[in-house]
Amino acid sequence: MTVSEGCRLSDYTFRDPDTVGLPVCFVNKPFFPTYSRGMSDRSPNSSTPKPNKFQLRREATHKELLRLGIERFPIKGYAATSISDIVENSGLTRGAFYFHFESKEEFFLAVLRERAARREGWWEAAAKSDVSSIEDAVVASLTALERVGEAGSFVWVPCMVEFAQAVRGNTDYQQELHEIYLEWVRELENWVNVLAERGLVRTDRSTTELAAAIFAYGEGAEIHAALYRADIQQLMVDGVVRLLKP
């Protein structure tokens, strides 16, 4: 479709918060015009069209909402945090939120997945040459998690408990939360495998079993920290060493 086809000034609409003023023919579908003089919206060396500025704006809004969720859910917890709290003083609106997410539940799950994406590869800290013991590996890995914003992650455990209570009648949301749990266990298994390759962990249990045990222990310690504002770093180190040591 050329630029001159199908779009008129009368087509302008304000129904989409991310495409204010964009003609209807552009809204809710990708549009990559081919100009009448043969200039295309594709880069010379790529068969994939470049995203237009409206798609880039949508992507930026989506990312900003996830960032706000990561920042604001821990402040008041899942149950007490409203959509208005999420977008307050951000320049975004409730309309923009609901354009990207159908509900607070869907948004919270997306925030948890975004946290997982941000901490990708943290387990590689245990492979450093100066790591010679499980104690070293735990400290190095906690430092790596801190660098990607996972320090003080104990504040997220109460949020997830509240979420689980809120969706206990919805099997779809429960299943998604379970899948997020399994992903965390897989990350921990990657970490245990790094240590196993160096002969640092027990061999009477599978790495999957050890990863699940670490996760359960860690969440218990994090609930303890959330309830009593206790410093659990040394507790985490000691507990993980006891679980893994041959």
C-alpha cells in the first residue's frame, strides 16, 4: 500500500494511548509504507522492515511499565498496589497500562518474567577462577545478583504470596506462577552444575533436587527477612553450604 492509499485526515483517532493522532489505518497493525518513488522502509541489508516510530513508542511504553512494576510493587506489596500507583508521576496513564496489559494479574506475571530476563547468566559468577569453595561461589553469586537489581529480593516473596492468594481460584495464573518457579529452579540448577563440574558439591542427589532444595531454603530465609527485617546474607551462605557440601 502506498502512502497515498487509504489514509485521510478524517481518519485520525484518539482511541489508542500509544498512537494518539495516528490514522486508523495505522492503528493496531504494522504498517510499513512503500513510497511511490521506490524508497522502501527496509534497510539495504535486511529483509525485515524497520519498526516505525509508533511501534518504537509502544515498545518503550511497555518496557517503562515493567520497570515501574519492578520499582513499585515492593513498596506496598501486590495487594495494596493499584494501577494508579504504578503509573503515578510517570507520564503514563491508566489507559496506556490497559492497552498493554489486560489486568494487574497479567502485569504482575510479566514483571516477574522481566526480573528473570534481567538476571540472565548470574550463575556464571561461580565459574570465576578465584572461586575455590561453595562459600566463595555463594558470595560471588549474591554479588552478581545485586548488580542486576536482585539484592534485597526478599521483598518479592511476600508479593508473590499475596498474588498466589489472590489468584488461588484461577488455574491459569497458578500455572504461570508455577512455571516461573520452575524457571528459577532451572537457573539454580545451572549454578549447581557449575559447582559440580569443579567437584564442589555432593553427588548423592541430582542437581535438580539440590536446586529445588536451595530455592525452598532461600525463600524461607527471605520470608524471615521480610517479616523481621533480619540480615540474612550470612544465613544464606551457611545454609546453602550445608545443603551442597559433600
